[in-house]
Amino acid sequence: MKAIRSAAATGGAARIAERLGTDILKGVYKPNELVPGELELCRRLGASRTVVREAFKLLAAKGLIVSRRRAGTCVRPREAWHLLDADVLAWRFRAGTAEPKFVFDLLHARAVIEPAAAAMAARSHTAPTLEAIEHAFADMEQAAHDAALFAAPDIRFHRAILTATDNDVMMAFGALIEAALGIFVGIASRHPGAPAPSVPLHRAILEAIRRRDAEGAQAAMLALLDRTSRNVERNVESRPPRKARFPAGAGRPPRRSRPSSPR
């Protein structure tokens, strides 16, 4: 029988759920395949049956497993997994199990969500929500030459924009954006000078939101994501074709009409 990594006897349900969930995401246990039963996990992990059952409940709530009487507990089909769940995203990235396709799927999702959020924030921000974006940006400027310190204010900046939309559904994407940024900061910063070059792009977003320029905020966010995509493409293996960087309908602002040339 396949083995999962050992957990300390004092580990709680959350720790066991993380270990088993990570193995599911890595493909150690495949869809429709049985995972070790409660008694087997109790023996391997030195945990009580109550703790193991609680871990199973946590994984079931995330769509990863289902338990059936007399049939055991098996992994659910991939389409049932709650891939946007904050824990599932964190497990996937922490374990290094996010394959290139998923990284680019996240990029495309950001290209749909964040430009629209920036435009909404430009229209709907209040003094307190704008202040949160400004404070995050100020901290980004101070950490511009330290990728490790830059990550936290960068995440705060993007989450603050979601909050400034005053839209509960948009705010719910916070976990997705946070997890995506956690991996993208690492990938996109594997070149000299990073992350300083992104600071002016973030400033352009802030300034457009501040002046309530929805179209400008949308365009500035797309410019930032375009740069992120270029950096990720250079550093992720098995990358998709360049034309796939942003899907159709990803929220690019319409091109402004230009006056006809006198020539």
C-alpha cells in the first residue's frame, strides 16, 4: 500500500489533512482510488481515530475525498476538487506540486479578475480603502530591492484593491490572488533587479484608482500582469505559446479610437 509521510503523534486534524491532501494533489492517490482507512492512518500517524475522522471531514469539505459505508474512502474526481480553496491552493504551492499549466491558468484567471477589480476600485473606493492601497504601496517602495520583503506588501496591495471594489464576490477571490502572488513573486523575481521594475507599474494602478479613472486603472493592471506573464514565461518549463498569455475576453480595455492621419 502507498505510504504518506509520517506525522507527529501530537499532530492535529489540520496537519493530517494537509499531509494527505498534499499527497492527493501530487497524484500519490489518484481520482477514484482508495486512501488508507481510519485504522491504518491511526497506526501510521499515531493519531486517535477522532482526529483522523476530523481530518477526513476537512478533506471532504474541500471536495478531495468521499467516504462510503463498506466501500472505504476514495479520492473524488478532479473536477470536484475545490481548487480555489485557500488551503488547497497553499498545499499545492507549498509542496511544489503546481504544474506549469496550473500556473498559467492562474495567470489567465488574474487577467480576468484583477483588471475588472481595479476599474471597480477606481469607481467605488472610500477614503479608508484607498488608504489601505496607499499604505501597501508605500511598503512595496521601501522593499523594492528585496524580493523576500516585497511579497507581503504586494499581496496586501492586490487584496486591498479587491476590498476597495466594495463587492463581496470580488473580495472572495482574495485567497486565489494571495496564493497566486505567493508563487508568482518567486517565479517572476528570478532575474537581476527584481522586483524594483514592477514598482512604477503598481504606482500607475494606484494613481488611476486615486483619480477615479476606471479605464486607466484597468489598463495599468493589465500592463502589470503582462509583465508578470513575460517573467513567468521565461522561468516556467513547458510554458504555453506566447499567444496564450491572455485569453480572449480577459478584460483588456477597448482601444481608444484615434483620429485619422492627415496623410
